[in-house]
Amino acid sequence: MLIKKHSQKGFSLIELAVVLVIIGALVGSFIGTLGSRIDTSRRNDTRDQLEEIKTALYGFAMSQVNPRLPCPDTDNDGREDPPCAVLTTRGGLPWQTLGIQRGDVWGSNFSYWVNDLYSVGFNVTTNGTGVGQIRTSVNAGGNAISNNVAAVVFSHGKNQYGSTDVAGFARPAVPVGGAFNDERENQDVDAAAPVIFVSRSVTNENTAVVFDDIVMWISEYEIKGKMVQAGALP
């Protein structure tokens, strides 16, 4: 009796190459999607942190005999460094003074600025309008969002440009060039009012304007309203 032998045909090199290309594309797509989701999650976590910081700043102001916001931390020890009655002073968030966690999800310290009129004891008639300003950009076409800012806190985002890490070491500076004007504005020293900060949507380094700072601010009326509500101001 004759036994028929079935020939086994393997993949050709071309077929194997096609399969590898498809697998590579799928893996690359998965990694890209996962990376994007991680970035989004970290930004959302940072925004949640900023809301907690805002609450801590309210609590600090309410606990003072004369309501005031803390001064920036200028020597990186986590404590406020008074007096801070200089409108151009920017520093780190005084996290130890506020009794909160240090640093954002990328391991960088939050930056902090306070309108000097709100760091020395304020009341319902204090008027610091025009001292601090939030804009959508410092480039042409940028608009003012707020002209009555009492305090600003921001994370330097994923790129961490211009920040210090939680160990106190400096991160790389904001690169030169017009593409980084908005990030640079959040860190420069304005010689006179208004002290300008930029808050806008996050963009990456392949765009015309690079920006990934995550900015939170407190307006004059916001802080006054909270103090009145808590009975710290009449």
C-alpha cells in the first residue's frame, strides 16, 4: 500500500516580513496610545493636586489674624520666606508651610507667585487689579483671561523646563526661540506690573508654540469671597 506524503510549505521571507511589519505597527500604535493615556492621566492628577493646593492656600489665609497668602519659598526649603512685598518675586510653593505633599507627578516643585498686596494682610477693599495677569499667550493674538490675580501656582509639566526637582536640583532651562515664549513668560521676572502668566492648552515640541505648563490661579474676588464665607473677613 502506498502512503501519500503531504508536503509542508513554510512562510516565505516576504510573508514573514509582512507579518513582522503588521505586528510592529500594532505594537507601535499600542505604545503610542498607552503613552498618550499616561500623559493625560498625569495631567489630570496634577490638576487635582492644584485644586488641593488652592484649598490649602485658602486655609492658610483663613488661619491668619489678618488674612494673607503665604510668601514664595525662595531658598528651596519648603517654607515661606517673608517678607515678600515685591510684586516680581517668584519662587517655589511653600509646601511645608502649607502642610501638603511636595512636588508634582513628574517629581518637580510647583512654582508660586503672590500679588504683594495679598501677602501682607488684605481686606475686602484691597484692590490689586492690574498687578497680576493671566493671558492665553504673549504672542500676537493672545488675550487676557484675568487682570485681578491674587496668586498663581503652576506645574512645569512633562518637559520640566525651568523647574527644580524635589531634591533641589535644577532641571534644564526653557530653550531659546520664539516657540517657547509662553513657557518662558511663566518664569521670567517682569520689572513692573502687570506680572504676566500664560495658561493655554498643552502642545508638544513638534508644534509652532510649545507649552505644557499646568496653571492654577486665584482671583482677588475668589479669595475675598472665601474669606467672607468663612467669617475671616466681615
